[in-house]
Amino acid sequence: MIQNKHQYQVTQNKLKELEQGLVELLKIKETLRPRQFDARKNSLSGMIKTLKQEIVEYESLRKQQNPNQRNRYLTTE
């Protein structure tokens, strides 16, 4: 679970790396045995899915903590 902005940034960077790894894997698909390809693809896809879920959860929690932060200082007449 992402607990702060630093972890959030690290997670986003790792997600980009994994997505790029999946692109690279697809490029070499024909050089791998089907089981090897499927295992690597499933592993990368699983990690990507997990990180995306963590990012969504963190962003959601951040929004709940600061729902109208910039409107806080506005006055109504």
C-alpha cells in the first residue's frame, strides 16, 4: 500500500518500467517457448495490475482527505 508521495512516485516509475518490459516481451515473443512467454507475460501483467490498483487506491484516499482544499479559502456571499 502506498503511504506517501515518495512511494507514489516510486510506484508510478515502477509501473512504467513494467509496462515497458511487457512491450519488450511482446517484441521477443517468437523467440520464446509458449510456456515461457505466458509465464513472463502473466507475471508482468499481474504486477502491473497490482500497482495500478495501489495507485488508484492512494489517489482515492488523497481526494477523500482533501476534498475541496482549494475552495476552503473562498467566501460565499
